[in-house]
Amino acid sequence: MAITEQSIDVVVFEELQVGQLLPSYQKPPITKVQLVKYAGASGDFNPLHTDDAFAQKIGMPGVIAHGMLVMGFLGEYVMKLAGDVAQVKQFSMRFGAMTLPGDAITCIAQVKEIHEREVVLELTAQKQDQTVVGSGKATLCF
């Protein structure tokens, strides 16, 4: 079953609570075509991301997704949560496990801190088997 574009409700500052899990955001499975397109868009033409034979030669099962592609997924998710009611003040991510073609990434956010008109979110990007491929945080200002 194909995953289509998913809508996410914009967060409402007054409704947020520390510890709250926000609605997750699932991306469709990554494709090799998507990796080639991302290489063109980003300028990162490392054959590890586009050439199975090269990737296998260096000990990988095949091509792997760009880490920054996963960061882009998390960034897209944060922007959907912020909508036009909040600004992203800070956004960071640490890379985790490798992401392969066929992996569907789910982005998750939990409210970690609430300050005067600011919310700190803890972010996770994980594969369908719950392996974490990226984690980070974002601060939204309302």
C-alpha cells in the first residue's frame, strides 16, 4: 500500500504539555530514484548513495540514503507542526543507523520543555522496525 502525502495539524501553544507526543509523520519508502534526485538537488554525488556496485565493493548491502535527506524529512515535519503560527528558532539532528531504499521513515516529536512562548521538541526519525536513523531537537517560538 502506497503512503500518500500526510497532513499534520499545526500545534496550538496553549494545548501543549511537557511529555506530550505529537502526531507522527510518515514518509513513503525511500527509492533509488529519490536518492539520485536528492544527489542532484544537494550536489552530493558520492557513489555510496547512487551506485549499488560501488556500495557493495566497500562493504555495504547496496546504496544508502544521504543522512541529510533524513534531516530534511525531520525539518519538513517540524515546519508542518509550526505552520504559520510558530517560527523555528533552532533545529538540530544527530545521525543514527543507515537508511536504505525501501525504508519508510516515521518522524516523531515529543514536547520536552515549555517556556514563555517557546516549546522545545525532541525529535526522532525511525525506520519501520523502530530503528532510530536520526534524533534531534527543535525550538518553536510562538
